Amino acid sequence: MVVWNAIVVLGVVLGLYELFAIHSDLNFRGSHWIGHGVHSVVLMMIGLFAVFNWPLFLDVTTLAARNVPFLSDVWIGRIAIGLILNLKMHAVSKVVHGQLAARGMAEHWTHTLLISVLVVTAPLYWPFVEPALPAWLIF
């Protein structure tokens, strides 16, 4: 079952947080800021889609029933997705670092780790967040 509310709402919120975190770390101007914003939100939604649907993926591919070490575990898959997102954020900040960085090592590890943890644990806190949403955000 796809949880579209979670993917869209958390994708926008976490994608914008990534944008503002990298914006504070780097010196973005004009269209670079907007381009990275669209990129952040879209890839965050893809990551959240994968995290929320990982158990379904394991069932469809029958990996869950095979009990293969590491591959059959839902949390190992979700953590791998979080790691991929973390590496993506650092790769993007390194690329931008070559052109517009205001200082040393580009994006802080604390920002990317926080975002990755929020993505990986999203299925745990979403049931508590969803009832607090306004009616116009529920579709």
C-alpha cells in the first residue's frame, strides 16, 4: 500500500530542510538555489517512496519469505536507502562546492545524518504526524 500523503508531505518538508541546510552551508545564488530545491524535493520523495514500500518490495520479490540474511530484513533495506540519500547529498554538495562553496568541506555531516535518520524512521513517526495535518493536506 502506497502512503501518498506521507511521501508528498514528508518529501516536501524534508526536501526543503535539505535545501535550507545546504543553503546555509554553501553560497547559492539565483537559479542554482531553485534547481537544487527541485532536485532535493523530488529525490526525497523517491527515497521516501522506497522506504515506505520496502516491505511490499520484499513480499513481491519473495525475499521476505526466503530469510536471506540482511536482504530479507526491512530495516537493513531502509538503512541502505538512507545511506544512498546521505551519499547523494554529499555528492551534490561536493559538485556545488567546486563552483559556489563559501567554505571548506561543503555540507555538514550533522545535517545529512539528521535528514537520513528522518527518512529511515519516517514509517515510525508518520502515524503520529498524520492526524495533526490540516484537512487540506490529506488526499
